[in-house]
Amino acid sequence: MTAETSVPFRAGREGYASFRIPAVVTTSAGTVLAFCEGRVGSQEDFGSIDVVLKRSFDGGRTWGPLQIVGKNGADLAGNPAPVVLDTGRVLLVQVRNAAAATEDAIRRGIVSAANGRRVWVQHSDDDGLTWSVPREITAQVKKASWRWYATTPGHALQLTTGRVVIPANHSLPPSGGDNGTEGKYNGGHCLLSDDAGATWRIGYIDDNVNGYINVNETTAAELPDGRLYFNTRNDSPAPGNRADAHSRDGGQSLVKPFRPQAGLTGPVVEGSVLQLRDPDVLLFSGPADPGFRALMTVRRSADGGTTWQVAHTVDGLPAAYSDLVRLDEERVGLLYETGDFSAYETISFRRIPVAELAGAGADTGE
């Protein structure tokens, strides 16, 4: 059994200059839902941006037509964070802001609350074919003092207890002569819902201004023992580009603040984690080159994220954001940004044998 790759999104096609920020889930019926941001005018993180979706009914080998799921007029809707509930409903949380509101301006505090980052949720009860009208939940999940705000990116999760957990990040207002764009003002938190997305609240908060582990884009997985494992991009100068933490109460608090994870070498970039239950192995996807966004690699941990080893290397090409999903008993899916000359030429989808990721031996053919 070998890995297979398809390309659901290609820059410059279907009315969008660029596609970025992938997120992927598999529904209860087995439909693969690949979300991302469709950026109308450029590759930039601001401007007219929609949350778009493609569906696959054959495990990610082929893809249906592009659907616009989240649209904020000519402004921005982005950072899709989907999760499939035990009822079969697909929840989708996203952020919205004015097209001209750049991250720099928001972090500096020169953007009004109305034009700044706001949080919305919607759902689908028919495998992503149609979607409810988005509902704003900003007041429930964002502190008034926070400036920048982003969900995950990537998939969210529902715990075995039924709780929905969505990792997120924010920025704090500056002090002294700082302007708020400094990495030390980044912090992390998560969104929690115990009623299938009807109401929300803030879980743990991890922020500081000492420049040691400043949480940015975060991903999460539920370990076999019930603990939550959080892995994050670290935007501080040291020590290293990744950090992790655990929670024993479903994301309400952290056992310890985020600490360095030196076992995951890579550039400053988003990554994804996924806990497999059969076999029991924790996966992490992200570029493995220490200084550049390149060399997309899936790594595995057999001890809840303490140590890591390479499980699957895609290739040596440019690569950036990614998301992992369990497709079926035999395959894991990897939705990732890549290209021959830039990491942002395509969002590709790779079907990887579970046996390879779990270290169960060599390729068995297909």
C-alpha cells in the first residue's frame, strides 16, 4: 500500500488568487470535507477572503466542486475550525474582520472593535452540502482586552465526554514603549462547549510577556488516557519553534504552562496533531526543515508527545500549513500547502497508510 496525492485547491483557479489555511475532517458517513481560505485578490492574510470547501466521496482521491461556506461580503472570513460531532452534525467555527484590517493594525490597537477579529459558528446536518446561517459568539469567547484573535488553524475536536474543544490564540495590549506587534504579547487559550456548540466559554489561558514560549497557532488531540495534548507554534525568539502542554480537565486548565518541545524540529509555522486509537499513536504534521517552510513530514509519538520520530516524509518541496484526519482503518489524510517553487501554489491531499505511520513495517503494495 502506497501513499497517494490529489490536489483539491490550486492558486489562481476558481475565482481565487490563492488558497491557504487548510482544515479537514471526515464525516460520520465517510465524506471528506477539505476547508481552507479562498483569498480573492492576493496571497495576503487580509483582504476579501472566504471560507471555502470541497467534498470527497472516495477518501480524498477526487473532489467535488468548490463551495463557499463562510462569506463576509467583500471582507474577511477565515481560520476555519471544523469538528464532526457524535450526532453527525458538522460544526464550523471561523473568524471575521474588515478586509482592510491587517494583523499589524489590529495588534497595534488602531482598528475598531467592529472591524476587528470576531468569532462565528455555523453547522451542517447533511455532510457539508448546506450550512446554517453563521451566528456570532464573540462575546462568549473573546476578552475585551484581546486584540488579535484566531482559531486553531485546522480541525477542532469533540472529546469522549462530549465536550467540544477549539484551540485558539490572541494578543495582549502592549506596555511601555512597545506597540503590540512584538511576539511576547502572543497568548493561547481554547474555546469550550458542553452543549454541542449552543453556548461557549473560554477554557485555559496561557499568556505572559516574558518572551519565553509565547503561544500562537495551536492544535490539540485527546490521548488514550483522557488527557488533552496541545501543541503550538512558538513565536518567541527562544527556546525553539514548538511547545506543548497537557490538560487533565478537558481544556479548562493546563497541568503546566506550555514548555519547549525540542523533539519537533522545524520552522516557525502552524502544525497539526492527530491521535490514532487503533493503533495508539500520536501524529504531528509540519515542515521539518529547521529554517525554511519545506520538507513536509509526519512524525509519531508513542508516549503522548514526549518524544518524536519521523514516520513519513512527503518530499523536499516547499510546504507550510497542514492538517491531519483519519480516513478509515487503513489510511490517514494529510491536507497541506505545497508547491514546486512556493509553499502556496496548491493545497494538496495525501492519503498515507496507517501501517507506515504506526511503524508497522514496509510498504505492502496496493
